[in-house]
Amino acid sequence: MAEKKFEKALEKLEEIVKKMEGGDMSLDESLAAFEEGIKLSRFCADRLDEAERKVNILLREDDKLQVRPFGERDGDDKEPEDIA
């Protein structure tokens, strides 16, 4: 459900950008579209941040929880971030 809302918000944001780039909007219409675009942009950024947090993998090593970004394999040069 959240993914559908994200996709709809992103589509609406793209529509607003195209409309504003057209240059055929009045000042009041432009301001209203800009305000809506900012809200949609913040919503999308929040959903992306949430998704990034979910993608992090929790590992238990030496009785400490560690976070490693998704896709990072054992033996990679980067050290996981301690959270314990």
C-alpha cells in the first residue's frame, strides 16, 4: 500500500514539474503547484528514507548487533556499523 502511495505521489510530482516547466500557469497557480510539489517531495523522501532503513540487514556478531547495507557481502572491505 505504501509503495502505491509513493508511486502515485511521484507521478503527481512529475506532472506538477511538467506543468510548471510549461510556463503557462499564473502566479497563484504556480505558487499552489509549488506548495503541493514540496509536500509530495517531502513525502517521497520520507518513504525512501524508510525503505533504506528497512533494507539494512541486522547481523549478530560477538554479541553485538551490527547493521550492514543491503547487498554488502561477507569479506567486503567496509566494516559494519556497531549499534549495540
